[in-house]
Amino acid sequence: MNAPTHAIVTAADHGAIRCYDPATRELLGVIPVDGPADVQRAIDRARQAQVGWRETSFALRRRVLRRVAAAILAGIDDLVELIVRDSGKTRENALMGEIWTVLEKLRWTAAHGEEHLRPEPVSSGLLVHKRARLEYHPLGVIGAIVPWNYPFQNIMNPLIPALMAGNGFVVKPSEWVAWSARRFVQLVRDALQAEGQSPELVQVVQGYGETGQALIAGGIDSLVFIGSVKNGQRVLEAAARTITPVVLELGGKDPFIVCDDADLPAAAHAAMSGCFISAGQNCVASERLLVFDAVYDDFERKVGALVGRLHQGEPRGGAVVDVGAIVTPMQLEIVERLVSRAVEQGARVIAGGKRVLDERGDYFAPTVLADVTPQMDIMQEETFGPVMLLCRVRDE
């Protein structure tokens, strides 16, 4: 049975998040919303557990990280299934874009984290009779507000260094991927408990904007935010009221440049990866392709032919799928609006250009737009969808 287009209840409902698979619109579950009091309790629990954790050895912290890695490897198929169902992305992207990258971060942090956190001797400058060193101390409780495009990696990416540095951690994932978040966090809680440490060190709070605001205002010691520029500005304004340090990873309009001496087949495949991995819902996506005039027409033909052969559909169907679904109905509307406006402003559609499989889920066809100019809206706003923009340039 198809769910409504807007799959999750609005913030006005406050009580619950109805979670759907964007590839099928199948109801996955209903997650309770955490109000301000719930968020404060989560922060307090993490802070209490951090008192003991900050005194632990690097050896113990390494053991916890390695237990997490072992649990990921042991349950890899189930984790891929969770990621795919909550985000609509392909199994390959879930495995290589999320599981593999998290395992690599766990491996590197366990192997090298201590050497970057040990005290370092530094110059005492003019005070030649003194010795000086730089010491790193845990901050306390780290908060994180993370988006929906990489439901597993976005949680684990800030969590891993937070633990290695002796901190507690409270994460507020996007409401659009609330269904899988608690199970991802439980991997770390189980590893902590297996090493005789309090699982309360790591907390997850679920909800909408009010929940995120409560986390920012709840007395955390630092905040990581991943998302749009507009929302990043709001987060920074809220954090400034309590002078909470913030790390922002925001969107952009990354260029991909094809010079006249490029290996065009290689460039075409690299551009495909940059534009269509994770259906373009990627903070390092190739958002605008600047192609030298001398090779523009040939490059356009090559990518047009490649994109025309891509398969799109439900990632769990058993068939080979190159491009999955768009995670949120709101993002689907943004992509559709920007592409339609670009065509109105003079862009040519080489491939795609519209919604597809609407009877099944939330999909936008892999799209190539040619003759795009810097004045078009789509060249100024982040698309965050499976859209390749070809802009002809004369030279460097």
C-alpha cells in the first residue's frame, strides 16, 4: 500500500515520527519524539558516564572501537538492509559509501588516535628556563545534529573521534532516518558494556527542530552540525547564546572541470560517480561540470549515452540498480523545481529531467542538462539530486 507523499508527520504532531521506505513508501515503524525534558535527561546521563570514561586508557578505548568494528562485520548484511530501507539508496552505496568508510575510520582511529592525542613538547619561546607541552583533554559531552543522506556514516563519523578523545556523545539524527538510528547507536552501547563501561555514554534523541534546539541549549560542550547553509546559520545563532563551540559541515556547489586535454572516457565515468552516487544526495557531489569548449560536444555525447543506460528502481528488488530513491519528498520537490526552472531558462535535457516510478516511491530520473549558464538558478543553488549540469567554458 502506498503511503502519503509526505511520509513523516509534521512537527505540530510532536508525539511520533512515522518512518517510510522512500523506495516503496512502505511504513517501517513509528518512533516516539523526545521533548526538551527527554533531551536534557539524555545529556545528563551522558555527562555522568563521561566522568569515568575520561579517565580510561587509550588501550581500553581502542578495544571498544575494535569491538564496534567486529560487530559491524558480523552484522554487515543486516546493517546494509537497514541503510537501504531507511534511505532508498543502493546496496552498493550502503556497503561502500557507509559501511566501508566507517570501518576505515574505526581502523585508523584505533591505530593512530593515541599518537594525535598524547601530550606534545612545544617551544617555550623566550622563556628558556621553562619547558612547555601541549595537552589534549576531553571536552565533556559532544552533541551532533546530522542529516539523512548517509544514515549510518553521519552518526558514526563524529561519534568515533568523540569516544577516542574521552567524550560522551548525544546525537540527534534527521527525522527522515529515525527508524535505523537507534540500532546503529546500540552497536556502540553494546561494545561499551562488553568492556565494562557505561552504555549511557552514548545517547540518541529523536525528533524535529524542537529536539535539535533542546540539544543545542542543553549544556553540551561542543556541537557538530551537518546540513544546509541555511540551517547551519540557525544552529550557529542558537549555539552563540550559550557560547557553545560548533563544527559545521555545510552544503556547496562543487565544480568538476573537464579540460581540453582530459581523458574523456575516464572523465565521463568520474563525472558519473560525482553526480549519481547516492542519487546525488552527497555533500561532495559534482554539482556543476565546467567543460572546455574544445571537448564539450564529445563529452556531452559520452555522458548522455552512459546515463541513458543507468537502471533505477527499488534497491531490494534483486535486479541491478544503479540509482536509488530520493530520501525525502521535500528534496524530490527541490530537485524537480530546479530542473524545471533550468529548462525554462534555456537548458537542454539530454537525459531524464523528471520524476519517475511515482507509483512506487520517490524517484527522480538520472538527469543531464546541457547549455547550463551561471545565471540559471540551478547553478546557484545546491541541487542535491541525480542531476549533471554541463556548462560550456572557453578555457582556464
